[in-house]
Amino acid sequence: MKKQEMFARKNENGNYAILDNEGYAITKLDANVYPVGSNLSARYEHPEGIELTEADVKKLNIDIE
């Protein structure tokens, strides 16, 4: 998925949910990061959606809402 097709929204935990332009959770990213609380990288399917730290969001240059 291209960078401009997604954005990050801060959640109640202080981390960021990664969403597509329609507001749906993105469940897989082609990036070498690990979602918060997961031992599997974002390259694997995460049915509940991907949640990243602020540092990871900035590293991937994902726009923050």
C-alpha cells in the first residue's frame, strides 16, 4: 500500500492505529516494523489492525491525523 493511501490516528493508549483513506484498519504493511504487542512483523496479517508507536509512524513517514 502506498504511503498516501494511509494515515495514522492516535488512540487512547498513545499509540497510532494505521488506517486507509476511508478510515478502515490496515491489517498488513510492507515494512520492517512490529506492531505494538505483536511478535510478528507488519508484513504478516494482523486481523485486528496494525497499531504502531509514534517513532515507527514517523520512521515510515505516515501522515498523522
